[in-house]
Amino acid sequence: MSSNDQRPKITGHRSVETKYMDQRNELFQALKRLDRRSFMKVSAAAFGSVAASGLVTPHSFQPVNVAHAQNRKIEPFTFAYISDSHLYKRTLNDRFVNSLMRAVDDVNSMDPQPDFVFYGGDLAQLGQPEELELGAQILKSVKAPVKMMVGEHDWYLDMGEKWRDLFGAPNYSFDHKGVHCVVLNSVVEKDFWTARKLSPMDRMKTVAGLDNGVQSPFSVGAEQRAWLEQDLKGKPSSTPLIVFSHSPLYKLYKPWNFWTDDADEVQAILKRFQSVVVFHGHTHQMLTNRIGNIHFQGFLSTAWPWPYAPQGLPALTVQMGRPDPFNPQDGCGDGSVTVHPDGLADIVQNLWNRNPVTIARTYTASFGKKDKPEVPSRQSY
């Protein structure tokens, strides 16, 4: 972290939070009456009135300023993330809509703005067109460019038809300031639905259940692994990589499908590169891992926090504190990532209603021997 980092202290939180939610409820009522064309105008005006009254929710995104090292090909940059919003139709659940809008306000308040905002999957809850369209509409108010990744809740109602229509292919790559970035669809499942004659919604609800024992584990799949090998073909091992996958690209806990069945094979493809950072959604919690040269970080959810799995928790994980069951946004949040000239990254986990947690690249680079984040005082589940 930079020595002149000036992140604001979080004080007077509960009174601010009450006023903040009043403002959000008013904004939600306005949102229900909006069409696509007027959404951005009203959202910006509402946020401006909140800011003018001094009721903007405290957040922790302040990009770390890192001097550009000489003779380096990587120019340091910052991106923000939002993940796992699980939107229902707005008539069924407005809380998750409010949470996504809060995250949008967070990233729009960053100064300077991030280079891009990455969405980590599970925009919808049941993959219905209305849910995905609502999410796309809200995300249009993000100031920075938005890059999308699909989750299982977005996919299995229509096998990605609506997702492709709104956001394009579920796997793609791009280069940014000397870093090669890869986005994978890691929630591929074997066909369990045809033999059982399941309807599309029954298939969707089965996949959404995660721990029902009916579905297959998630995977990247042979077709995408071949695509990944081709995408990386010819790139020197010194090329820094950032990989985004919805499920973690390691085997955490199979009964909950916190698991990617062919993770070992994907890791083998990435193994030759000197600097690899993988970011994932799906687990709704802070997770930190390192396997060989690959560093892993999990994204928070804007919808709800998950408890930690009873087995398989990576040793480097600094667990989130126990969420307050009477505060629906506790344990939720969003975050920002600063990529450094060595290709490794610091992640700021912007836990709403709590102090932010910074997990520095030096922590994973030293296998936890340096710069360990402070352990929360309230023990997690």
C-alpha cells in the first residue's frame, strides 16, 4: 500500500446506514417507474442529491498509486469488481436490486475512476429475461467500462441464450496495459436434465440448489480448455496473466459445488507462466489461495454472504467475521484491485458496514509470511 493512502475512516456507521437506506428506498421507487432511456438520468440525479446532503455511504476504494518501474512492460492499473447480485424480478425482491445499486454508486464514487469494472457472475437468480435485463439496465449507469462474466444462475434456464444476446460470448480474452486477461465460463455441467425430462425451470432450480446431489460438478470443459491453450499459444512465460472464473479454479468443497472438476487441468495450462492471478465469484466470501505460481482471490457478493465450508478451506484465507443476521447487507460488499508492475495484485475487499480488508500481493507471494491482514474479532461460521 502507498504510504500516502488516504482512505476515509468509517465512523458513525449505523446512523449513516439508516439514512442511506431511506435514500435507496426512495430511489428504488423511482426506478420502478423508469424506462431504459431515463434510468441513467434519474440515477445520477438521485446519487448527486445524496452526495450533496453528506449521506454517501463510506467506502474503501482508493487506488494505490505505484510508481511505474523502469524497463517494465506493465503499467499499473486499478479495476473494481461487483459480483453475485442474484436479482429477482423487481416485484419479488427489491433488496437485491438496492444492493446492486449501492455497489454501482460505490464504483462511480472512486476517484480516480478504475480502468474498468468487472462483474463476477450470477447477475440473475433464475436466469429469467426480466432479471438479466434489469441487471443490464442498472449496470449501464456505471461510469467505467464494464466487463461481464457468466454464472450458473445466469445460464441454465435457456443455456445462455439471453446472456449471449445481452453480453456476448461467455469466454473471451483481452489485453490491458501489458497484462493478458482471460474470462472463462467455469460453470459447465454434464447433461443431467434430458434423461429426467426436466423443464428448463426445473433444470435452473436444480443447478441453483448447488448441494442437491443431482447435478454434476462444474467444469471449464474440454472445448474451453482447448480454446484457452490456443489463446495462450505463443505467449512467452513472462506474460502476466489475470484469469476470471465464476467458480474457483481449484477444488474447495464438492458437496456445495464450490469446485471446478477440471481445475487441475486448467492449472496445468497456466503453470508455465511466471505471474498468474485468478479472481472468482460464486462463493460469496473472502477466499485467498495459492497453488504453485497461481494466486487466487474470491469476490464478495452484493446479495448475501456464505458461511465457510467445513473442509478444504485454503490456509491463506483470512476469514470474514460472522455476519450480523439482523443486517441484511452485513458480510456483503464489492471491491477494487490494483495490479502492480510485477503482474501481481492487491485486492481491497470493501465489506459494507465494516472496515475494509486489504490483501496485499506480498501476502500471497510470501505464502502468508508477510503483511497478513488483520483477523476479524468476531469468529466466522
